[in-house]
Amino acid sequence: MVFLVSGHAVLRALGVRTASALEHLAYTVGASLAAGIGGGFALNAAGFLTPLGWAVWFWAVTTAAALVAVRRRDAPDLPAWPAPAKLRLWQGAIMMLAVLVATGAYALAVRDEAAYREFKYTEFWILPSANGESGRLTVGIRSAETQAQQFDLEIIVDGQPLAVFRSLTIAPGDTWTRQIPVPVLAVRQRAEARLYRPVDNRLYRSVATLVPPI
């Protein structure tokens, strides 16, 4: 209706004659696009630029053009399609090869797109308790990696070990959080969380925050 039917009806209503089916098809698409552009302006002005409005517009254009074409005595008919050309064996083989190459390239592109991530990272944070409760810290890990990762987590307050979590397995898209109780003193304390990879025991992430005093 958008690209062919309305344009064909408009061409018959205007009496436009074409020499071949391909020429008629090109004119049909052009007339349909012209009707669509005019419809966009009309529907926008009427405040009816909706899917229902588009359906009503193309139905009205096609119906009106078809009625005009019926009343015309010289409305042109659709040109005959040319006879199909004979296809040789080697031409068919080349076409099949081209189809296979294009299909394979598309399949590879889809697979690579599904596996590709522009940023592969692990979020890591340590914050005071969200509800304002003193003496508690919230530690969290969120994975945006492409596969499950294993970590060791160590929490230190003023240089002294406070808590250790071993072999935390975080799947892609998962989030791990814990609330850690911290002794509250009259002075501020510095709390640091360190994330290690057990494979090489190297420091992977490090974050810190201050523990509010009493």
C-alpha cells in the first residue's frame, strides 16, 4: 500500500503510460513516495500523524485514484513483464556462490555482534550504609564481563584486616553486595576494599571510603 498500490492507482488516474514493467514499477514507487510525503504534511497539519491516520490517508488516496481511473476511458494498463532470460549453468553456479558468501558473511557478522562488548569491566564500590546506619559499610561488585569471573575480596580499616571473602564467582550481569559491620570510633577511619583475581593474586580493583566517627 505504501510503495506500490497507491502509486499504481495514481499513475492510472493521471493516465501516465510507461514502456516497460520495470519503468512502471519505478514510477509507481516514486508516485507512492510523493503521496506519502504529501500525506505527512496533511496529517501533521490535521494533528492526525498516527498509524491510523496513515492507514486512512493511503486508503483514501488509493480509493480516490482508483475511482478516477475507472471513469477514464484511456487509463493505461500495466505493461507486460518481459520474458525471463535463459539462465546458463555457470551463471546459476555463480549466483549460488554469491548467495552462500553473502549468507556466511551475514552469519559471521551476527555472531561477532552478539559476542562483542565495547566495554568489559567489573564495577566495584564501598560506601557507608545507605540508610544512614552507623558502623556499617556496603561493599558491592557488578560484572559486565563476557564470562563468569572469580575474585577474592579483602576489606581493611586503618591498615588492619577486617573481613576476607574468598572465591567469589560473579556471572555476567550479576551483582554481589554485603553489609560489613565496622567498629565506630571517635575519629574518622579509612576503610579500603581490595579485589584480587585468584588466578595470579594480583590487585584488580581498589576502592576506599571514610567511616564517620561517633
